Amino acid sequence: MVLVAPVTGEVVPLEQVPDAAFASKAVGDGVAIRPTGKLVVAPVAGTIAKIFNSNHAFALVADNGAEIIVHIGIETVKLGGQGFKRLAEQGARVNAGDPVLELDLDYLASHAQSLVSPVVVSNVDQYAGVANPASGQVQAGQSALFLLKGKK
């Protein structure tokens, strides 16, 4: 299963995320993106299992059972929803590229600890792993971000 970039920006290796839980892959495996675009979209087709009240992150269960977490920025939960606009609701069925969040990049850039945004598969241990990570610039809903290899 190929995940598309949920936000336009520059790919950052997960190990470089300024958060130990993400950098150590304790939360899951994947990559991160430093956003330059304001629209956050679903990286795959599936169901939005959870959107946090602060709108800084969401969890998506893909059609193949993969649990994907899109977390915008680091310590952004502390902003209490400021800088984020919800465009989809919890429980909604989405296709890859469907809008989920809108970002106020100016606000977030001046208030968030970091804008680096991890995109991880939290149940990666049930799969053969993550491969072909993108590098450089990616476009939301268009660029392949990484490949999740089939179930073990």
C-alpha cells in the first residue's frame, strides 16, 4: 500500500523529528514532513478513527487495517486547537487526498515548538515494514510518501 503525502512540504527522516517518541519509532514507523502547504489530506483510503479535540493530529484506519497517525508539528496539542481547522469528522470515510485539516502556517510557525509533522504506521509490526521513503519536496495528495509492505 502506497501512502501519499498528507501535506505539501519537505520530507524529514523520522530520526530527525525533535520528539523522542517519534524519533525512536516508539509510536510507529514512517517519515515526517516540514509543511509548506496549509491543507492536510488523508494519506490513504480508510476511516478517520480519531481526530484529537485540539485538531493537531488524526488517526486513520486504512482499508487494509493499517493504523496511520498524522501528527502536525511537535507539542502542538498545547495550542488547544489554535492554528488548526477541522475539515472532516471522526468516523468519516475518506479517500487518499480528501481534506482533513487546514493549517494556519503563520500562527503555527510562531507558536509551535516545531512544525515537523510525523506520518507513521502505528501497527507497523503487523506488516513487513516501511520501504521507499520519499525525499525532498512532496505535494499533498499527489506524491508517494512511502510504501507499507504487506502483512507478515
